[in-house]
Amino acid sequence: MIYLDTSVAVALLVPEPRTADVNAWFAGLSEIPVSGDWLLTEFASAISIKTRSGELSEANAKPIRKEFEMLVASGLRIVPVSRAAFRDAAALAKQHAHRLRAGDALHLAVVREVNAKSVATLDNVMLASAKRLKMNVEMI
């Protein structure tokens, strides 16, 4: 099972420097990736930030939100975030060496909870933390 971080979901649906790489990687998957409920909130926030900053117009953001809904409905398996995952995320966030933001710590806690074989991320801090935690990382 491959765990999909929000950075990959955003690049999959929003034109970014790594979008072509992410699209090719996603098209080559032989299994449906998984992500936690947190992805729903974090993706919505990312699109709102891009809209507020002027990177995306509302007219462009609207179909991206629709595409995300379709991705969640058929191309991605969403798993609940348990209380244990929140506690594990807090423990990860306390470790200064990881330099993790709360959302990234939560993603990594869910990766551990669902025993994903690997995590796909474009976030360098999350990537380094996943490696420190001995997680396999998808190279996109």
C-alpha cells in the first residue's frame, strides 16, 4: 500500500513544476493509493492559499476541487485518522530533529498506523523524516 501525501495530490491536480512527474508516476501505479482524512482538509487549505495569493483564480480553483472530489471517490482510498494517530503525530512533532509541521507528522503517523509499504511526498522535510523513521519513500 502506498500512502499519498497532500503535496503529491496538489501537484497531481494543480499545474506545478513537478506535475508532469507526478502524473507519470500516478499513471504507472498498479494499486490505488491510500491517504488519511487529513488530506481532505489539507488539500482544501492548499487550494484556498493558492487562490488567496493569486496563484489560482476562483474560476480555475473550482474545477480542481471537482477533480479532487472525483479522485477521492475513485482513485484514492481515504482512511480515518484515529486518536492513536493524533497521539503518535504529537510524539513525532515533539522530536525537534524531524522539523515536522503538525500536518506532516499526522500523515506519517497514519502511514505507520496503516502499515503502508511506502509514502509518496514532494515535501523534503517530510521525506527526510520518513527516511529517519525507516519508511520506504516513493521516488517521483
